[in-house]
Amino acid sequence: MHGCVRAPGDKSVSHRALMFGALALGETNVSGLLEGEDVLATAAALRALGAVVDHVGTGLWRIRGFGVGGGREPDDVLNLGNSGTSARLLSGILASHPFTSFMTGDASLRSRPMQRVIEPLSRMGAHFQGREGGRMPLAVIGTDEMVPIEYRLPVASAQVKSAILLAGLNTAGETTVIEPEATRDHTERMLRHFGAEVRVSPAEGGGKRIMVVGWPELKARDIVVPGDPSSAAFAVVAAVIRPGSDVIVENVGVNPLRAGLYQTLREMGADIAFDNPREVGGEPVADLRVKGGGLKGIEVPADRAPTMIDEYPILAVAASCAEGTTRMLGLAELRAKESDRLSSVAAGLAANGVRHEMGADTLTVHGTGGAPEGGGLVKTHLDHRIAMSFLVLGLAAREPVAVDDGSPIDTSFPGFAALMNGLGAKIEPA
Ligand code: S3P
């Protein structure tokens, strides 16, 4: 793998840029927006709520917001496709508006837990009607008389934190989230950028207290979206597992709450340099220079999981090619992703002859120290990261690897195959 590529826009930041633009008064211009299906689902939902969201050029979007609490009742069901971030974050916005709205999604999203946002938002005063376990389709019966709460997150989830903070915007007084384990802080950073008052302090007994003051006047602000470390990960690992590779991935967000994979790969012996460190849109960014070879198995501690929660499938691929055993701990949340990612990864490894053991919340991968067998057909289960991870495994495997459905890749990484092929991969329709 050789060459220089640019990481696509960060998915988490792109969703938030559109949402905060919609909640602000005035015109917000966004550049570098990820134009993947998940983010487009958020754009469509915000239009249904009354925001003007215009595509003005590649990665360039203009939003004319309706202001905090100023959304109108959508006249149809909001279909959020595959996007958990759209569903969870929008529920915070919808819950704090005095109308009823309806959300649904594809088979993957309809099977994902929504109770984690229903619970705190119900305490604030909204009502919900969903399928068993609060699953979608879901009716959100909102109110503009929300009461502020102090809520301790039972799962380490930036989506749940963000849903509560978004609801807190249209709630009188101070809404507080306590997170025992730090999760990505894009919401807090961007809320401040738009002029909200957000206070973060140490929580008693560890973790952080994050408080937002209700009814701020959010003012339109321009946003530059950095590249997505979760997407860059596929090119980085492809280079790392092919000895002799030399790849640069430009414009990668390296927020410490997102960069756990890079720390882990370096601990495994990978040669990854963070060149030209700088700030883009209030987020730390660097160009990653990656050289192939030299990976060794390690133990990845449970407390690192929130900083690399989306990266375990691709880490498992790196581990398959490493010398020795890699043990990953604290993976329970992987079962609540676009698929039961722990099982999907284990099945993909099995299909390609990689020895491994899966526990309730652990994965142990016995590396081949070189080329895994490959030759498997991997079931994607509507999960983009499973599709991309196992295509990357195919780059190092002795036999080609196939995935049964490549279409989910467009949710987060349109142009994935072309970008990888430009570096020397051969990813093509089977
Ligand atoms: C995200 C948070 C994470 C992550 C998801 C994006 C976000 O989910 O897996 O891809 O943008 O806040 P959880 O908050 O459920 O861990």
C-alpha cells in the first residue's frame, strides 16, 4: 500500500454540525461534511423539522436554523436509515418540542436499543411509545415544559449524553449528565462554539459532570469538519498489515477521546507518526504517516473501549496478522452497534481461518504473524464497519475475502473501495 489519501469527514461531527446549525439562528456554513447516508438522514430529518439545509458544493452545506425550541411538527415519519446517532441525538431534540413525531429506520436500526435515551428523556417529561424494549418505530410525544435532571449514564455512550444535553437546551435551568467513563466530547465542544454555556467539572467518585444551561440563544457559526479517525482506520490498518507499505492519511481527527486505536496499534509495534498537528474546527487533527509491518499481540484494557468503540472490528483484523495473541476487554457495548459486532467479528474471523475466542464481553485473537488463511464469505448484517474491516483482511490474507453485502459502506464511507484501490488494494464487485 503506497500513496497519500485524505480521510472523509467525521461522521459524529457532521451529524452535530447539521443539528446545531438547525438549532441556531442565522446561517451556518459547514465545510468537509461527510456526505454519507447516515448524515444525509439527519439532514432530511432537520428539513422535516423546518430547517433549510442546502448542499452548495462537495462537502459544503448551508443551514438556516429554526432556533432552540423552534422546530415544527414533521408531517411524516422520520426515516433514519441505518443511523443510530441520528436516532439517539434527534430524540433529544424531538422530546423537547410540544408535538408528536415518529421515527423509524432499517432492520438494523429497528433492532437497536432506544431505552437508553427513552429513560432519561422520560424523566425530563417526554413520553414515548415504541415496540418491545423501546425499539423503533418509535413515537416521541414531546413537551416544551421539560424539567432539568441530573443523570448518571449507566452505559458509556456519547449518544445518550448528547441526547440529554440537546433536550437540556430547550429546558429551563441546568441539565447535568454525569459520565463515569469519558466518551467523545464533540457535543460539548460544538455547543460552546455556538455560544451555549457548558460547564465540565470532575464528578464525585470519578468521571465528569457536564452541565448545560437551558434556553441559550445559539448563534450560527461556521464549522470545518475534520477527517474521521474511525474511517481513516481502514487505510491505516491496511498499511500496517502489509509489510513494506508507506501511506499518508491526511486530515485525521486525533481527539484523545477518539484516538484509542492509534495508541493501541503503536503499542502493538506499528510505525505511525502524527505529522503536522493542528486544530481544525476546534478539534485536534494530524496527518498520519504509516509504515507496514512489525505487529505484535497485546492486551487492550477495558477502560480504553470508549475511545475506540467503533474500531474493534478493524483492530481484530490487525490482530489476525500480528505475531502472538491480542486480548480485547470491555466489549459489551459492541453488541448494541449496527450489528452484534462482537458476534459478527467472531463469525468473520472463523470464516477466514483465524483462531479466536469470544466471551460475553471479550475477544481473543491468535495472530498468524503474517497472512491469515482468508477465502471466507463474511456476513455483513447491515454493518458498514464489518464490511470494510473484512475487505481489509482480504488485503493480507492468502485467499481473497468476500463480503455478502457492500452497500452499507455508503452509510459512513462513500468512495471507500476507490480510495483503497488508489493505495494499491484490489476491492471489486464479486
Ligand atoms: C457516536 C457514539 C458512539 C459510536 C457511534 C457514534 C456519536 O455510540 O459508536 O458510531 O456520534 O456520538 P455510543 O454513544 O452508543 O457508544
